[in-house]
Amino acid sequence: MNRKKFLQLSSLGLSAVSLPSFSPSAQKPIVISTWDSGMAVNAAAWDILSANGKSVDAVEEGARHIENELNCCVGLGGYPDRDGIVTLDACIMDEHANCGAVAGLEQIRHPVSVARKVMEKTPHVILVGNGAQQFAIENGFPKEPAKLSDDAEHAYRDWLKKSTYSPVINIENKKQNGPFAPNFFDDGTPNHDTMGLVALDASGDLSGAVTTSGMAFKVHGRVGDSPIIGAGLFVDNEVGAATSSGVGEEVIRICGTHLVVEFMRQGMSPEQACKKAVERIVKRDPVKAKTLQVGFLALNKKGQYGAYAIQKGFVYSVRSGSENKIHPSKFLI
């Protein structure tokens, strides 16, 4: 707005002008993902996006990449539940609102690809437990031995000494290098095990995927927000896409990613939309919120992105034709 226009508005009695929050320049193709581990995930997705591939193929490939990392917090190498069993959740959603998910899946390496088969080959959205495993095997996914990774085995044995569930916000794990650390238990065990990513391809179509082994040492059978469409992931090709990481129960309570997308539909930037969703969680229980971490990450149809979290420490990764870096998220508390 130039000075002349501002004075004209002022003469009409408009004493203040509300300016939008900063949002990165529009760009496509682009992929964004949760946490600094998203750099490698984005690289896998970028191989497809940079070749004018589809966003749904890109997000699946990115999720598969981290599912192969058996020493991380996602996939078969993830931390087990309190019974010592690794159970996996995943979902995927494309530009046509087609979606598929699995929950409580055991002994299958690539739950995100099983979720895509659910999307493409069944009339359903989500399969769980033994049924999800049976479906995976019937569709050619090999069943792998149920053996914890060395890191997960060590952490689980340490946890068994107390068998308590008391997450502490953003305690840095001594094993992790670099300036960014996720949430950890007081013994150094990670308190988040989620990779969420959303992408916009060269054709302007959005897709997203999430994969996780869930909260470390959860009650057997627990399912968080990650495989639930509208909670851990939501895509609306007219507006944008969003994903989340953190305490899934709190995200489910507000249908978090659907809420973020609806805020963007109202004209908010991705960052503003994520902030409003975080504020909804905090407002519901301000005291409890001080002990929680939830972060939202969003991408709109223009290729603009943003994030917001309850606590300091949430970071996200971005890859486009002009950018390849990690960003610290803004936070409320």
C-alpha cells in the first residue's frame, strides 16, 4: 500500500490496517516434512517431484525411505509398546480425496504402501491389526521377523525398570547430533515417532502421507492421530494440506489437520492456520498444555508453507527448486 492510498483509507475512518503474517513465496513443486529427519525423506520425494512426477508417488516414496531406516523411530526399527511389540500406523491421501490407512500393523516393513493399497484396492479407508496384516500379505508384502532393533531393545529394557510413562518436553537425546532435538522421555527415549509429509507437484496437485510406530511404550492397541484422516493428515486439493506430530490424542480431540485446512480455506496463511489450531488445543486445557507438544505443518495450493507448535523444539524440513533446509517452528508457550 502506498502513502496516497493509506491516507485515502484513513480519511474514510479506517484507523488501522491488518497485515497478514509472513508466508514464503509461492513455489512448486515442493515437499515439506516434520522434523530434521525430513531432509532425507524430502530428498527421496524430490527425486519424483523434480522429474514432474505425481505428489502421491512422491509422498509414498518419502515415507518408504524412513520406514527402511531400522535405527530410527519410524518403521520396524521403532520403539515398541509396553508389551515389547512394534505396531505401525500409516496413511496416505491424494488430490482426489482418495485415502487409505492402516493401524496396529505388525511385521510389515512398509505400512504406507499397504495404506496406499487399501486406498486403491478396497472400498474402505482404514484396516487394523490382524486384518491389516492379512491384507498386506495377500497383496505381496512379506512378513518379517518380530525382532527389536538394538536401540529399541536397549531403550525398552531400561523402561521396564520403572514402567512409567512420563514424557518431558524437548529433552535432548545425547545420541542425537545437530542443533534440533525432538521430544524425549526423562531417560532419553524419544517421545515422538512420526514422519508426516505433504507435497505439491508441478501440476499443482497436493498429496500427503504419515508413517509412525506410535508413542514409545504405549498400551498395546493404542492408535494415535497418525493414521486418522482429518487428524494426523488432511488434503483438500482446492485449498491445501496439513500434517502433525506430537501427542496424537490432543490432535484427535480437535480434528487438527482438518481444522488447519479449514482455517486456510478462510484465507489464513499456513502459519496462521497452524497457530489457530495450536491455540485451540491450549485453550481447551491451558495447564495440561504446558506438559504437551503438538506441532502442525501446512502447505497451501500456492506452494506457501508454515508451521506452529505448542512448545519450542518442533522443526520441519523443506525441499523445492530454490530451497533445501530445516526451519525451526514458531511456538506458543
